[in-house]
Amino acid sequence: GGYIQAVPLVSAQATAKGSLTIERAGKATALNFGDDYLPATSLKDAKVDLTAPLVFAGFGVVAAGFGRDDYAGLDVKGKIVVLLAGAPKAIPGEERAHYGNGTTKAIEAEKRGAIGVITVETPTRATVVPFARAAKRWDDKHMVWRQPDGSGYSAAPNAPGLAYVSMKGAEALFAGVKGGAKAVFAAAEK
């Protein structure tokens, strides 16, 4: 009899800081909450605990119209994908917003069999939303519509966002790369 209808929603809020540890050549490096990483909030699972190899896939963009496939030649099945925040500057504005969106990236990661996504702050992203500002809001409530089974909707439920890593944390994450995080960020800017 009207235009108003009930929409079932699910709300979630992080209640723990979690942990993020990188193991390379048998040596474990724990990243520091708030300085190096922020945990993602899952609207599907109360707890997410994964241990898997990491695979760096650049921006994680697959855009045939722009001749770009950041997954070309990569095997990410059963692995956690590490992606740079945003999208390449070579992709025009509106399209860049679409391809740089975390949901779009998670869908692409899931299509290829990834089991999780870690997003890394970039110098460009830091000018828009500095990590310190994101850190102040890490435990904000998030809301999505409720699915029939009672869980929250996720466009890529099998490749959840796991963490947001700062440029400082990226130094540990990319320690095994020639030139480290600085080289990765310089290449991303080009």
C-alpha cells in the first residue's frame, strides 16, 4: 500500500586488531597494527584466519579495453593476492574509479581462485585518504543487505579483503623485491 518496504541488513564491526605476519625464507615478520596494517571487516564471517602464499598482482586490474591484465601469467589459486590501492593513471577517470574499486578487484581475484586480498596504500592513495585517517576509522560499522542464510552479502565471498597495508608496512611486505617498496611504488606511478 505504499513505497516503503523492509530491507534486511547486516551490520558488522571489527572487535579485534587481528595480526598480520609475513614469513620469508623461514623468518617471520609481524606487522604492527595501526602503523603497518589495518584489518578488514568481514560481513560474512565472524572470524577470518588464513595462512597462504602471497602473490603480488600489481593493481589487480583486468581491463581488456585498455590492454591490461595484471593477472597474466600468475597462478593465484589458493593464494592471497597483494594489490596496490587504486588503478593505473593510464586508465581514464570514470573507468579508473571502477577498476580501482575494491569490490571489482576482489571479484577478479576470486575468479582466479585467490582466497583473500591484501590492499597496499600507494603514494597516490595517500594524497586522497592518508593511512593515518583510515586508522582512526578502522573499527567503524559496515552494513550490507542480509542474505537468506543470515550472512551479509559479499560480491566475492571466497576472496575476502583481509587487510590494508600502509606504505610503511609495504617495506616489510616487499622486502624481497629488488629496490623494495620504493621500486614498486615508482613503477606503479609510471
